[in-house]
Amino acid sequence: METEEDTVGDWRPEITVFCCRYCGGVAVEMAGLHRLQYPAGVKVLSVPCTGAVAPLHLLKSLEQGADGVLVVACPEGNCHHLNGNLRAAKHAAATAALLHEAGLRKERVRLVNLGIGQGQAFSDIVREMEARLTELGPARPGSVRPDPGA
């Protein structure tokens, strides 16, 4: 098991972001348009609807090297696909539960609901998530710190 001393000082978490191309994606674009700072280790994937992002996709992102996964869905009651954001919330919760059952920190998966004018909120959320993931350490096979509460 890795200790805090084992973590490389220059290491920064990688975060995969799945965002809805309608609302969530516009919030990401607004952050860029306004030149709002957010971590360089953020990889944004635009999807037609976050409701189509299954737990398998979220887990696969972690398996492929992400230290955390953020799902940026439309605000509740304002989904282009009517209830895709509600499906996305269920998928994110199911994935977090699977991580917890496996003895991993469920904070590695997070869902937020953002609208088109919320670029600053996106920037704040990914910086906050990076800080939390930095505390948790890398999520690489063999180097993930077990959840002491699991």
C-alpha cells in the first residue's frame, strides 16, 4: 500500500470530463472563452447526452489512466433529451458505489449539473476536484490508496 511519502512531488491528477454538448459543453467552452484557469490535466470529451455515459465508460476512464472522472450534465429540469441528466446521475452514483465496494474512494467520480453560462463554476469545480484527487493520490493499478472506510 502506498503512503503519502511515496507520491511523486510533481504528480498532478488527470481528470476525464464527460460533458453534454448542449449545456455542460457550453459551460466548458465559456470557461475557455473567458480564459478561466483550470488544471492542464483535464481531458474533455463531448457527448450527445451524459445519460448515455454508462458506468462502464466511467470505470474504463479510470482504468485507462484518469485519476478522477467528472460528468457535466444539464441542469435538472433543463435536459435537451428530457431525462438524460437524471440517467447520468444514476450512472455516476452506481459507479461511485462500485468503487466503494472495491475499496476505492468514491470521490473519484463526480456529477455536476451546469448550464450554459456557468464557465466559472466549471473552472472552480475542476480545480476543487484536482485538489481532492491530489489528496487521494494516483488512481493507477497497484497504486490506489484503499478507502479506510470501506
